[in-house]
Amino acid sequence: MNSFIISGFSDEIDSSVSVQFEHISSLGISYFEPRGIDGKNISEINDSELALLKEKMASFKIKASSIGSPIGKILVTEPFEPHFELFKRVVQIAEELNCKYIRIFSFFIPEGDAPEMHKDEVIRRMKEFVKYAESKGVILLHENEKDIYGDTAKRCFELLTEIDSPNLRSVFDPANFIQCDEETYPYAYNLLKPFIQYIHIKDSDENKNIVPAGMGKGKIKELLSALKESGYNGFLSLEPHLGSFVGINNLEIDDKMEKLEKSTPQKFTLAYNSLMKIIEEI
């Protein structure tokens, strides 16, 4: 029907991987973006838990589209070496799961500081990640997350062009751009188009609340139409954020998401159906 491959953050269905896999399988989805694994972040699982995850993936015939890692989601002023060790572990996990993509961030900026003050250190750290990724043959996908250095399209472009490596590409997240008062399409899309290798399906309304795809200002229909015309045949990864879930407190700076009702299989299905409706329309 289309050239897009559907994946998603299935930890928003349930903390249990088995429940996650049962539900995405029922929707006909055969990829997931591993983040919350039986209540633990993907970066924290040990070797035996990793082996168990691989068994479950095999039994459900589910593959990993990209590691939903927390790498780069610390303050740029925090020590780098321990974080780099965690990054190496995430790369190892990606290799074990036969997954070539790892989602990363470009460091939180201390409140009140101009991002430009920390540009050199951000670039230095990102180059360390990329150099290691090049040696291991994995591709790092930088997500435009609110309050990190690369939260605007302009600074995303800056990172991607200055580091200039095929092992650093862009995850395009429409809702995150809206929450930073950026225009997703055509502005951000056109600027980042040469680097876009993965899409997060998340929409945001004018009050910066997360809503199902197509119900906000993210211009997801226009974005997907443009991607289709460009020949994009990669992943669209559902990140519903329509309810709270285990691990959300480690992802969001404020507690807005934690106050939502619990995320459920039904809310994931709503996010999926909203996306499929758009895909059918284009």
C-alpha cells in the first residue's frame, strides 16, 4: 500500500515487552523502537535481559527499527566520560539486536544560557559519538528534542553540516518542532531534507499539547506527502505520548506528561489509526 515502514515506541502500550509485542503484532506492525524494556530503559538492561529480549523478538517475529536511547539527554555541563561508556553499551545492544540506527540527542543547555555558549562542547561530544559510530558501522539519528542544543531546525542543520558524516542523520519529530515554535513544513523539512532518515509520528496543537497525528499543527499529511514524493521508504515510528507510561519521568523535563491518564493499548491504537488514515489519504 505504501513505501513507509511502521514502527513505534511500544513501551507506551505497557511496560511488559510481551504485552507490547502482542499488541503491535495484532496491528500488523513488525518493528518496534526499543526504549522501555520490562520497566527498564534499553540502555540499562544486562546481558541476560538482552538475551531474553532477543528470544521474545524472535518468537513474535519483531525487529528493532532504531534504539530509542537516552544518549545525549544530559546537561552539556555534566561529565562526559561516564555517558560515553553508556553510549558504547548502547552500541553493543544495537549490534546484538541487529539494529543499525540509534536515536541520540545533543545535550540539554543549562537554563538561562544561550545555546551558542555551549556550541563548541556540544560539537566536540557529538564528534566523539560519531567517530565511534563510524568505527562500528551504526548510524546515529539526532532527534530535535525541546531544550537541547539541536532543538531548532537551524541548529540541527548546523550540527549535521559541521560534523558532516553519513553516520549522523536526522530523526524528524514534528511535535517537538511545534513545541519550540518552529514551522515543521515547509521550513524545517526543506532545511533538513538531505539528512532526514527517520520520522517520529507525534503531533502537537497550538497549546503545545500532544495529539494524534493530523489533529495538530505538525502538518504531518504535508510532510508525509513530501516524503513520499521524494522517494522516502523508511520508518515512521509512532510515539503517541497520549498518556503517561513507565519511564516518562526520565524523558520529560516537566511533569506535564506524568499527569496524564495511563497510556494504554487503546491509545496506541488511536495513534496508529490516525497515522494510517493520513497514509491512505496520500
